[in-house]
Amino acid sequence: MNKVARFIVNWCQRNEVSTVVFGWNKRNKDSINIGKRNNQQFVQIPTAKLKNRIEQLCLEHGIKFVQTEESYTSKASFLDRDFLPVLGAKPEGWKPSGKRVKRGLYKSGKGALINADCNGACNILRKVATQLGFPLAEVGRADLNLPQRYKLDSLSRSYREASCSAVLTRVTTRLLESTRFQPVESSKLEQKTEINTEAF
């Protein structure tokens, strides 16, 4: 679990992501129905521990962590901008424009086929978009087709080291840039000159 959380935070740092939004509903595994095999695999994931660890690492590395309830984000259509009810407060007669046609594939109300996980993730962002000032108006179908997938069990050590190295390089560069143009006091400059002269 620590490896997964660490990878996520490293990825955020490497790609200059400043905010992580985590969709979360208590007892979200109750009465789950995504197929027998998927049910077994999903229920085994300690999502509460993962959430807490990601939040901890985000705080350590200066990344904003936002938790929001995720009700109806998988059912609603992001492209059609369906209304997103809050858990326990669904309006009578509410129906999503689109539907999930199979595992991993969502069909919008206008017939556009997109990745179901991307659809859900963008709807989770919609829950907090106004609060955080996220510009989602330009997100379209092309952005929701091919998500990058990572198989954490097979991540090479060299990749993880490269991610950490990239983060360290960026932090070092920023520190250098922040001090490069700071004025130096004349007394300190004279001191440096005297030391350099004596050295030669």
C-alpha cells in the first residue's frame, strides 16, 4: 500500500500536479456488484488505508489533498454534464443521460464511447471544480479515451528511481532560480573577494 501511495505522489511531483482529489464514500464496498471476480479483487483493497497514506504523503510534499463524496459519478455522463446528486439526496425521477455498456466502457447520451474510469474521475472533479477553480470546460471526448495504466507489481526499480531523480532535479533547479538573482550585501561581497584573493 505504501508503494502505491508513494508512486502516486511521485508521479504528481514529476508532472507538477499540485492537487489530488480523492473520491470517497464510507462503506463504499457494501452491496457492490461488478462481477464475482472483480468483487473479490476490489473488496480486498484497503482503500481507507490507501487514502490516509496518500493524504499523509501529500501533506509532506506540499500537495493539496481534497476528499469528496463520489456518489453517482460512475452513472452520470460527464460529456452531457448530468446533474450530480449528493449521497442520500437523489431527486425523484433522476436518470443519467448515458450508461456503462461493459466493464471499462461508457456510452454518453449522444452515443459517444469513452473510458468509464475517465468518465467517473472527471465527474469526481466536477464535485469540487467550483471550490478549487478547476477549468473543466475544455475537457472533451479525446481526453477520456485512453487513460495511462500502470501495473504497480511490475514497476521496475529503475523507473521509481528515475521518478525520484526527476523530482530532486526540479526541486534543486527551483532553489537555484530563487537564489540566483538575490542581491548580495557589499560587505559579504568584499569578504568573498578577500578570501578568493588569499586563495590564489
